[in-house]
Amino acid sequence: MQPAEGAQIEREARSDPHERPWLFSFLIAPDAVISIGLVTGALTYLLRNEGVDPGRAASIAALIAIPHAIYFFWGPITDFWVRRRTWLVIAAAAAAIALLAAFYQPSLASSCAIGLLFLSACLGVLAVAACGGIMGALRSELNRRRAGSFYQTGSLVVGAVAVFALVSLSGHFSLRILGWVVAAMIVLPSLAAFAAPPQTLVAGRTARQTLAQIWHEFRSTFLRWEAIPYTLVVTAPCNSGAMIGLLGELARDYGVTGRQVAWINGVAGALLTAAGALAASLIPVRVRAPIAFLAAGLVNASTLAILTLAPLRPATYIVTSVLYLFSIGASYALFTAVVLEFLGGSGKSGSSRYSIINSLGNLPVVYMTWLDGRGYAHWGPRGMPAVDAIASAAVAAILLAHFVISRRYRQSKVNVN
């Protein structure tokens, strides 16, 4: 395994056709269907159809969302025993079975159904860990960037399709039929894993040798000075996407109708973020991932600055929402590129290290959602995007200056030698 150092980004930029980065739009589907399509999308709607109180429905959805924040505890299992692509298929099949069993319960709000949904979410996030390990093993830096873009695009599109399918079909079919639909949406895309590039099992001859190799890989990734700025980037407020879930709350202040909100924050929003994620793949590989990510953070903050300073009118809301969603989609793809650059090669512990780094990226969503809410409470509708824009721009500018200066310093040392 190569250490995740700055020199690694200078690897061969030509695309290797055998690595097929577009496959990751399918490989992430099992988690996207569960986490986006069901948990944050259709679950509360289905529960409301059963007469469940909205407060209890929100509590159930919040409970089932927990595995996505703590999966680094069990995600490392995908580094052992069988290949990561095999783990991905196994996890998808097991998650589909658990979810199907939940939909066969008399009510999704029953204790048994909630337990099965929670188990399904725990199994589904193994696909995230496996994908991270597989992406880390890609040799072409260009393909790693493209894989990150397809990974985010697939997650957003598949999640939106799952929401649409479950909500639109819920009025015509029983829960059991819906269970089969969502199970198929989980399992079928995961079969693309068999087309993923084969990866050699990495292991020592003894348990002691294997543990020594894992320790070396963790030390190469986390116990080095360069890990500090990378950690600051993945936990920074810029590009958190916290405003995605809060834009709907601002709609009334800007005079936007419910129909317009449903369109912008629904299918159109998913398409915009997906388009942004794909657009990120056009950024040249010679631009380091942290630099591209932080520059995107400044662009994203500028869209929120427009929302803060422009008149409280529907046109302001619509235009800035479009710009924000597109830029946040690009930022999501670049975030994956940052994680992969931080990770370095996969080696034996790629999924483990990816799970830890990726989980750190959930922290900004939590604290920025709270901070943005405080902005609204103290300064009204302009305060919410203003707080996000100021925090994001300030931190992004500082970190961007560090990475630009450090790169120039390294280049000057290379030229001297």
C-alpha cells in the first residue's frame, strides 16, 4: 500500500478502461435505496398512510438513520475473508431480505418492523464501506475522480427514483408488494459488483503479519502531519449540504408556493445535484482534490450569500436554490475525491479507513444544521443562509490558502533538487 501523501496524486492520469468507474453508480444503489429512498424519503409518508403520528414517524426515521453515522464500527468487516465486491452483494441480499420481512409485518410502526428496518440499514451501509475499499484500489487517479462522481450521482438518482416509486405506488399496492419492489431495487443494481475490477485479497501469512500490515496502513493514513489538514477539510463547514433540508423552511419567507418547493427540492433538486456531481469529473486531475473541494466551497457559499443579500422574492429563492443544489452536487463528488486522496491505496484495510474518514464527513451536517437554525432564530430568514455562507467561506479560504501554499512549497523543493 502506498501512503496517502501528496506525491500520490501525481500518479498516472490516463484512464484504465478495465476499472470501469461508471459501475459505482450501481454499486452504491443498495445504500441509496435504504438511506435516501426509504429512511429520508418515503418512510414517513408510508407511516402517515398507516395513521402513525408525524412525531412518532419522524422518531422512527431518525432511529433508522443512526447506522449511517456509526457504521465505521462494523464496516471494516468488508476488509476480511472474501473480496469486497462479494461482501457488497451479500450485504445487499441480506438487507433486502430484512427489509422485505419488515414490509410483511402488519404495520411498519410495529416493534418487529422497526427492528427489521434498523437491521436492513445496518446491512445496507456495508455497501458504502465496500465501495470505499474498491474505489481506493483503483490505480488511475482519473478513474478515482470519475468513480467519486458516479458514486454520488448514482446515490442521488437511485434515491430519488426509490422515493418516487414508493410514494406513487403506495396508493395502488399493498405493503408486501412495495417490499418486493424496494428489495428488487436493492439487489439488482448490486449484481454490477461482479463486473467490478477483480481485486487481490491482501493478507499476511499469519494473523500477526496481517495485524502488522493493518497497523502500517493506519499509521500511513492517520499518523502523519498531512492528516491534520485533511481531517480539517472533511470536518469543515463548507459544502456540508445542511441547507438542503432547510431550504423548504425558507420558502414561505420568500413567497414561494408549496408546488414550487416540491419541484425544486424534489425531482428537479435530485437532477441538479446529480448533474453537479457529474460536472465535477470534468475538473482536471492536476488540480488536487482538496483545492477543488475548497474552491467549490467558496462557490457554494457565494450562492448562499446571494440568498442572504437579494430581495425576499420567489425569483431569488428559485435561482439561488438551483445554483446551490448544482454546486453542492459537485462538492459531494469532490468530497469523495478528498476522502480517496486522504485514504491513499486500499491495501488490507481500505474499507475500514474509508468508513472512518467518510463518517467524519457527517459531522458538519449535524453542527451546521444546528448553527443555521440558530441563525434563523436570531436574525430571521436572512440569518440562516448568512451564517452558513460566512462560516463556510471563512474556513474554506483558510484551508485553501494552506493547500495552495503547501503545494507551491513542495514544487519549489522538487525544482531545487
